[in-house]
Amino acid sequence: MVEACSIKQSVLGFGVRPIVTFPEMQINQASQKAIQEHHLQLTRASLIIQQRQTIEFIPITRIHYEWKGKEYSYFTCGVDNRVHAPDYPAKCCTIL
């Protein structure tokens, strides 16, 4: 089972600080880079009134199956189980 996790930062009148405690270092680095770029673009001639960063986990599951001797796969995304099946073999059917 996948647990949903959310990190949100919102600050009025000041810029948010970069996220540094996320378990994936790439997310921490992307947060820092985005804040730096945003700061450079906007603070020269503008005042930041409100800033927000949000990180959310979205569960994605890949399902492998075999149909008529050929292997396929599809994905379910999110907690509402939306389906992404670009190579679904039957073109006139619906996956429920």
C-alpha cells in the first residue's frame, strides 16, 4: 500500500525556503533551483507577495498481463485508479 505524502510551504510577503528534508535528493535540488530562478526573474523589479511549493506523492502501478499469447502492460495512476493503456489490444472495449 502506498501512503500519500504532501509537503506544502506557503509564505506571505517573503519567499519560501527550499525544501531540504525530502528523501529524494533530486527533489531537494529541484526545489532549490526553482526558487533561485524564480527569485532572479522576479525580484529585480517586483515584490513577491505570496509563494508556494507543493510536493505530492501520486501512486503509479504498472500491471503486466498476457492476452492471446502476447504480453502487454498498462498503468493505474492516483488513488482514483485512472488507467493509462496506450497499447490495449481491444480498441472497442472499456476497462472498468
